[in-house]
Amino acid sequence: MKDFARESLCHDPVHGYIPFVSVVPAGETSERDLLDHPWLQRLRQIHQLQTAWWVYPSAEHTRFQHVVGAMHMASRTVEALYPSLSEACQGDVPSRGYVECLARCAALLHDVGHGPFGHFFDAHYLKPHFGLNHETLGAHIIVHELGDLLRGVRECPTSRIADGEAIDPHQIATLIMRPKEHDGREHPRWLVLLRSLFCGLYTVDNMDFVLRDAYMSGYSVRSFDADRLLRYSFFSEKGLTIHKKGVNALVKFMQTKSELFRAVYFHRTVRAIDKTLEGLFRDSRELLFPGNPLQHLAAYRGFTEWSLLVDVARWSASDDPRTRELGVRWDRLLARQVEWIAVEDRNQTITEGESERMSIFSDAAMVEQKIRSELPAEMRGLDMQIDLPRHIYRPDALAATAGQNYLYNPSTNRVYPLTDDQVFAQLPIAHRACRVYLHKDHTPAEARAVGAALDAIVGSRGEDDLTNM
């Protein structure tokens, strides 16, 4: 009789039932032990969509829901790709159970280092002040905080690690970190190939978040065909390869992801909220958290959006004048009173052979300087912010993350660079927007003047090609 106590199910609006192992022999670690650990449970208090939930009311899902979905996608990809992984590595690969358990753990833990507001916290706290990001923090947490638990993981719902094998937390940390140039020489071939499922064109991470964010925001209930994408994927000797029959599914996935960036993640009001939050973070940084999270891990484990927003909501009643003034500003944000309004929005698509560095939209300070130089003298002191959101369709050929995806053509029985496919090659390299934000109290005349200044710099909307949105 099947042991129904061994595993549990959680019901997910995107994937349906997601199984995980709850009961294991004494001395082992169950997936439930990981899911219920405080480092994972804190992700329930960090929104998946950073600040977009202030614009899309139904998009209240969290990082926790996402990592559970990514864990499920890891099992689906290993089920589809393990035979070809073994063949591509000439059998020099751990057991199916090891690879699946490793991939599930990496997917479950890939966001464990995130702070409040996700990538925003990376950009405005971790990186500029401590040279960190959520991946480097996550790798440290995986190895030093969760390492002993992870070594005890021996099974997942559909497979078990072979005798003599044990999960290596350093390999999980490798999977969640973006590759650096030539670092593949330090790792076994099978691990280098497996990492393309965590930092390539289509990964267990982005396959889940595209499905989940599209569903929860109301953009689409089935935004791309994951079944077809996985069915026609395999590992060749070169790397992660897609059969020509699956290219349309891949292109659809990439187009949908780019649409989500433009319509949801880079929504003009979302970015206006980010601009307001940016100033608050800058002025509140020393009051929000005591310093480098690596030196305050216990405090960081309890530092979430919930804790932050509860704390700042009390500041307006503080006896300290500076804290009280910051609290009044935070209260305005909590009431969704955004300080900035987009008055101009231009777009640029970077295609093969074009250099982004040559674009005026590559430098916010340059854009602002040129706009101010075109404004009437009496308006050159306007409160203004320039936003240049950028979405990468496919990695630059020189990037460390490039060169991981290939195309199989059955008519020649050969594997080619994915860029050789004409449908794929029609995708742009990247998309940039240029947004000009003025303070919410600006006048219509000031907005018109900014529009005229931008026209003078890049041409009017009817004349240039920067509106390929």
C-alpha cells in the first residue's frame, strides 16, 4: 500500500497540486523541515512583485509562493532532462535522485537572501553600501545557516539519493549564483550544464514567475506553453538545447516575459513608487537596519517588508524630530501618495549589431543634463527624475550568462547557436524606456516644456523610431 503519510500536497493556482516530502527516517531532513524553517518562512513576508502590488491589487503573492512553484518546476525539468544530461556527460553524473533533490533545494532557496522589496533592496541598500546582492547573501545562508539541514536531505517525491551520495550545500550555492567568466572550470561538467536551468534563457525561476506573475496580476491565466518548452528541450554536448519544434514556444515565453516587464514590472506608476521609495531608503537607511546583513544575520532573518512597514508606520509619533519627519514621509507612501508623476515616456529597442552604449538612453545624468539645457531658463531648476528601465531579451554574446542555449536542427542532425534560428534572431537584444518624472505638483506648462525638450533631443514621436513598445 502506498505510504500516504510520506508526502504532503499544497494546492497552487498555477501548478495545481505540488507534492513535497513530509516524513523521512530518523536523522534525515524532510522537505517540510526546509519549508518550515524560519529562513524560508520569512519569504511569506516579502512580496514577489516588489512594489507592483501597490498598482495591481490582486498581485499580493509572495516570494514563498514563488520558490515553492520554482521547486516544482525543478522536478519537472529534471524529469524531462536528466537522461540527456547523463548522456551529454557520458554517464559522469550523480544519480537522478541527487540531481533532482539538489535542483529542488536550489530552486526552493534561490531567493532566501532577499530583503524587503526584493531587487530594490539589492540596488539601493546591499550593493551600494556593502557590495552584496541577494544571491551572495543567499549563498552564505545556504552554506553556513542551512548547510547541516541540507546535507540530511535524501529524497524528494519521485526519487531518492543513491547510497554514498550526500547533498553538497556549496553546489546549491553555485546553482543560485550567476556564472562568472571561466568559473565553469572549477565545477564538474554536469553542474555547469545544470546551472543553465537557473541562470539561462528559460529557468526554473523565470518559468514559474512568468506564469505566476501573469496569473496574479491579471495579465494572463496561461501566459506560455511550459509543457511544449520542456518537451522539446534536452542537453547536448554543447549545453541546454531546444529542438527546432520548440523554438516558437521559447520565443513566446521570451515575448511574454518582456511584456510583463513593460506592462507590470516597469509600469510607470510602479516606477514612480520606486522613485519615492528610493528617497525614503536613502534618508532612512541607518534607522532601517543596523548595517551589513552578513554581520547581523539573526536580525536580517527577521527583517522583512512586514517588519519594515510596521516600524516606519510608528515613526511619525516619535519624539525625535528627524525620525518624526521621516515618519510623515513614510505615512504618505503607505497612503499611496506618490511624489512623482511620469510626464514623458519614450522607448528604444536595441537590435543585433547596435550598441546600447551609443544611445543617449544609456546614462540618466546625460539625459537630465540635455533636457535641462533645452528648457526655458526659468524652468531649468525643476524637480526632475530620469528613469531608464532596461529589459534584456537575450544575453549579450559577451556576457558570462550567454552561450548557454543551443538549437537542434533535425534536418541536419546538428546543434547550432540558438541565434542561428531566424525566428529567435528577430527578437531584439534589449529594450530601454526613458521616463521623465516631475514632482506631483508640477504644472501643465512644465510638462509640455519637458516634452518639447525631449523632442528637441531625440525627435518627435512621429519622427523617431523610439516608440517600438
